[in-house]
Amino acid sequence: MDPEVDALVRAGDIEGAARRASEKGLHRRAAELLALLGRHAEAAVVALNAGEWRSAIDAALSSGDERVIAALCDEVGKRGDIAEAAAAHARITQRHDVAARILEPLFPAEAGQGWYERGEYLYAARCFDRAKDVGRTIVAYEQHLAQFPEDNEAAERLAVLRAGRGDDEGAVRALQLAARHQPGPGALEKLIESLRRIGLEGAARVVIRRLRLLKPDASLDVEAYGSTLPRGQSEERYAGRYRVVKQVGSGASGRVLEAVDELTGETVALKVLAVGDDKGAAFARFMREAELARSLDDPTIVGMRALDPEGPTIVYDWMPGGTLTERIATLSLAEARAISQRVLRALSVLHRHGVVHRDIKPSNVLFDPAGQARLGDLGAAHLSDLGATVTGGLVGSLPYMSPEQITGGAVSAATDLYSFGCLLFQLLTGQTPFAGPDFVDQHLHNAPPKVSAVRPALGTEYDALIEALLSKDAEARPRDSFECERLLSTLSFREVDDDRQPLSRRSSIPPAPTGRGAGASYLSPTPRSDRWIDQRLGREVERVEVDPTRRETLYRWAALGSSDLQTIVDIDDPQNDFAPLLAYALVTADGPTALADELDGAERGRVLAALSEVGFDGVTAARAPCVRSNLFGAVALVRALARA
């Protein structure tokens, strides 16, 4: 204490005392007095100059002035001797954003992890990028774009990173996203090159036409855009034998990769933990998943092949059919019933082993090579603890989360049945029972809507089961998955004619690569030239030669991506004059029928509206031969391009 300063304080002259303390080099005392006056920003500067960085941080946070906080973070972040300790102090005060800002200049990887845990994925991506951690940069950009798909700059950067790792298809997906939101010439040029690399030269020429609207002098030569993206070849390997092909998914703690087992030549899925702390909760949960998956061998659950603890990496069977998320908007009721039954049987297996899945949702239902649904992602499961109390925060996905998961209550088989009820509601209506954004309040307090109210054409037969499954009281739900399956079997799942709209539209650029003849992506398995096989996805495609005068219509058809029209997955355009054109489209019916006979009511109106967008008039379209697609619930009229 300084007598002169103390005397000024006793006299009530706090400002004078602060000034005198500063003049005498008593900076900590000066900072305390300035804080008493509410001048926290000045107090932070004085404390920092005195080397009292803890007091400086406290004062800056007390000021509430984000400019002061930002300036302090910049200054502290430059000091390698105190930056980490200062960040730890900020975390103690629950200001994790301040901690991340402090770490950014010298410790970008740690800062990125801090931003990622806060859900600030763009900041996380930029920090990981500076740290040259490409894998985590890609994951963070993906999470950011899931929330802000209109961020073209982020999508373009993601494409560059993916191309640099040899993932040209991933680059296409990122740039397609940018192409939907007023892309600049740079994004379109990169999209042209990425499409060319995977063999979609016809689609690349479509993008060139769009590019020339923004940049009239752009080259018509697809090969001219090679310098717009880096070239890379994936050399990523795990456990010495699994060569990574591409990333197919990501989450908060890891990535899912498509890979080739170089010992057997088979395609597998790798789930790789991105959190390296083997003492952390994420690692423990990951190893529990591996232990559980190893103990299960059932055709309704995604099979585990191996575990590499050093990765750490779990090797799963490859599910080439993708997830239910990609199909849910276009399923028939018969398909919805079959999938529901498979999910319930998978739950019965888990529950017999004393396991609660805790994360039943469409993205965790996958399809094997035979097209059968399998339940996957056991990372959130509780082992041998039916009735245990959940600790450590929310585990699961909010749109499908039971009330007891939200409140931290006891989880049981009924917990999974609640989530299954949310999934079944979505299969029947095309939407989750609660729309958010406040899912917590809705799951805890709101009564779920009736299926009959959301989709009246289905009638009331599904209402009782959904009401029981979504009961707030776990005791009021079906007793177990067997009882639920019995109740499900009493429902008709009879197809109805209504105006249900699909939830999503297909991509505007055909996704599959082209190729002709031996070793190519499309092979003709028989002498018939109209049925080919898509080598990548194992599906039949139809080859249709189109009159060159219809090329504009064909391009509009592909770009529209309407769920009411058959998908054009490739356009072969071997000559610069755009002739001939070959359209590849899914075939799921044996022959054509008349559009007027096949459709009526709202469905026919939607199809005719879609056709009018691509240049067909209603009369011509009504007479055109068509194929009804059982897989997508769409009407395929590609033949009309050649015949109408």
C-alpha cells in the first residue's frame, strides 16, 4: 500500500488516486481503482502494461466492450510466454471465445479446437487451415456449410482442399453447393475442372455456358481450366492396409472414410476419431463403440471388421446404398414399413444386449449392397446400463431426442422407442414431429401433432401408435421393440394419392462419372444397348439417344433437378457441336405407359408444371410415353426428348 494513494482514496478522490498510483508505477493498484470507477477498458490497458495479464483479462471482460477485449486478445496472443496461461484463465471465466482468440496467433490448432467446440465452425476452419491441418479444416468447413450453404467463399476453399487431397468428387459436391448461390467466375471455373476430372465433360460444358454469361471471353475448351484446382492423389492410409478413397461424412469428433482394403480388394468404411487425447471422453466413447460393435453380428446392424487402437480407427462393412437421409423424402409407404421393421429388429438386438442406442435418426440408418436397411453409429450407445442416468451433457440429436435424454434422466429401451417414433413420423409425413428451433422445449412440453393432421390422406390409423411412442412418460410407451413391431404390423401402410411434396431436390449437376466400354463406369451387360450398369453404384441405367435439336431442353431438364421427373445422371457429348447426346437415367419399370393414364390429380399437375419449366407444352407431355419410377416416386419422361 502507498500512503499517498490511500489518503486520496479516503478523501474520495478515486480518480486522483488512480492517476497517482500510475505515476508511481503502481499499475496493479491503478487498475483496481480504475475498475472501481467503471473504467474497465483503461484498467485492462494499465494492468497489461504492468504484466498483470490476469487482472487485464478480468478488467477487459468486465468492460463488456468487444473492441477492448479484441485488442487485449491480440496483444496477449503475441506473447508466447503467457498466451496459453491467459487462455486457460479465460476458460475459467467461461469465455471460451476469448481463449480461442488469444491462442490464434501462436497456437492456431488449439484455437481451432476451441472454436469448433463452440460451434463456430468458420473460425475453426480458418485456424485449422493456418495450422496446416487439412483433415480438420475440411471437417470444419463441412460443418459450417451445413449451417450456411450460401457461403460461396467457404465452399470454394473446401473444394480446393479436397482436390488437393485427390478427392475430386468431393470438390464437385462443394462447388455444386456454391453454384446454387450466385457463384463468381472463379467458383464456376473450378467446377468445370472438377467435373472434367471425374469424367463429366458434358456437365462441364453446361457450366461453361453459364460461366460465359458472367465472363463472355471464357474458353469453350474444357481442358483450359486445369490450372484452377490443385492436383492431388490420396495417399492416406490407416493400419497399413486401408487406402482412403474419399471422405463421406464427418461429425464433431471424427470422420467417416471410404477406403479399399488392399489385402482383400474390398471397399470398407473407416470411422476415424479426430480427437487425439486418449484420456478424453471422446476416446472412451469411441472405444466403447468398438467393443459393442465387435460383440454384435446381426444383419440389421452395420458389421464391424477390425479395430486399430493406434488410429484410433474402426473398420466397418461398406454401405454403398447411402443413408436414409438421402431417401426419406421419396420413399413409398411399403418401403417405409420395411425400413421401420428393420430398425425395430436392430433395436431388439441391442436391447437384448443391454444397450440403448440413444441416437436413432435417418443418417444412422444405412443401406447395404442388397438394399437392406441397417442401423449404424453406435458411438452414443450406453453399454450394459439400461436405466442408467445420463451424465456429461446431451448425447443424441435434438430433433429425435427423448425427454429423459434432455433432462438427464434414466435411459431405457423406451428412450430408443421415442426416437424411433420421431423417425416413423418423418417416414409417414416427410417431416419431424417438432420443427424447432427450440426442440428442447417442444420435446418436453408440446404434444406431437397427429399424422392425420399433417398428412390427412393417411387417415387416423397411425395416430395411436405415434401418440404412444412420443409419450413424455416413458412408461406409457410400448413395452419393448417387439410390442412396437406387433403394433406396426396392424397398420396397412396402404399407398395414398395426395399432394405430399418431397423434402429436397436433386442436385443440379449429374453426380455420377461417365465412361464407355471395358473398364469404364458404365458397361452394357447384354447385347441390348438400352440397359447399362452404373459400375460405381451397381444400378441399371437407360441409354437414350436424343435429337440434337432437343439439347437445350435436355440441359434444362438436368439443371432443374425436379423430384417429379426422372434424373439425368450423365450427358455424353463427344463432339463440340453437341450431337449426339446420350442421357443416362434410372430405370425401374418394364415399359412405357401413357402419362394421362398413369397419373391424375395433383401428381399429374406437378409433373406437367415441371415439364413446362423444361420446354414441353402440356398437350405434348400428356401424350408422351413415360416410365413410372418406383424408386423415386417420380415420372420418367426422358424418352419424350427423342420422340415428342
